[in-house]
Amino acid sequence: SIEDKANDTLDIAKRMNMMKHAIRHGGIHYIFLALFAFYFVFLCYVLLFRASPEFIQTLFSGAELPPRDVHIIPFETTCFYLRHYNKRLFVDNVLANYAVFIPFGFFFAGFRQKPERKWTILLIGAVFSLGFELLQMWFHLGEFDVDDIMLNALGMWTGGLLLCCLQRCKWLVQIKERMMRK
């Protein structure tokens, strides 16, 4: 009947619209994933592979690597930088360790189904940072420092909060809704 054909045509149009939406939304997901992959490679380089030329020469010469320092007392390194070095070095160290993990928290919260669980992001940040610190210590690429773990985790938590705030921002929600309607 004519009514059935009209309903079928509407169903097909709805399905096509849903497919367009899925492709558009999926495209954003893939861009987000590609940006995360690029960031993660950058993070690994910054934290693990930016070793000095002297270290690389020592590594390939077969000579024994010097033992690395381990700082397990919270705020020990941060206070040391404040007392014995200029404040620029303190700010550079603290801000770098904090800021380098902000994008990680942003991406991590974006991949989660329930980004409102902010404490989970803080815990995951601490675990990832601990992993990087252990790799640095194991491969003699840096010093193990509990201050770095705390600052990295706090940076990741801040990134997760930033995404949650952006998702609740009224004008961004309106833009997203307009994009979804097209």
C-alpha cells in the first residue's frame, strides 16, 4: 500500500541519517584517537628517550652504567629545588611534570564512558606515572622521583577535569547539538 511505502521511505531516510551521524561521530573518534597516539609517542620521547649523548655513548660502549638516584620522600626534590636552585628551575621542573600529563588526562577522560569519575583518573595517572618512573630507573634514563609521580597524576587529573568542564560548557554543547543535527 502507499502508506507502507511511505513508512519504508521514512525508515530508510532515518537509517541514512543515523549512518551519516555515526560516520561523522566515528570520524571525530578517529581524529581523537590519532591525536592521542601522537601525544603518547611524544610523551614517551619526553619521558624516556631524550637521553643525553653521553648516556648513549656509555650504553653502547659496554661500560657499566652509574647507579641512579631514587627519591621516595614526598616533596624532597621540590623543596631541594626551591632551597638550592633558582626559582626558574623549580618552576620548570614542577610545571613540566604537571603540564606534560594534562593532555593524557584529557584524552583518557574522552575515551571513558563515565568521565565524571575524577578520582579514577587521578589513580590511573599515578599508575602510569609510576610505570614511566620505573622504566626511567630500570633503563638508567632518569631518576625515580615520587614528586614526579604526584605531579604527573595531578596533571592527568586536571586534564580529565578540563574535559568534563568543556563537556558541560553551554556554548560547546550547543555547537555539538548543531553538528549532530546536520
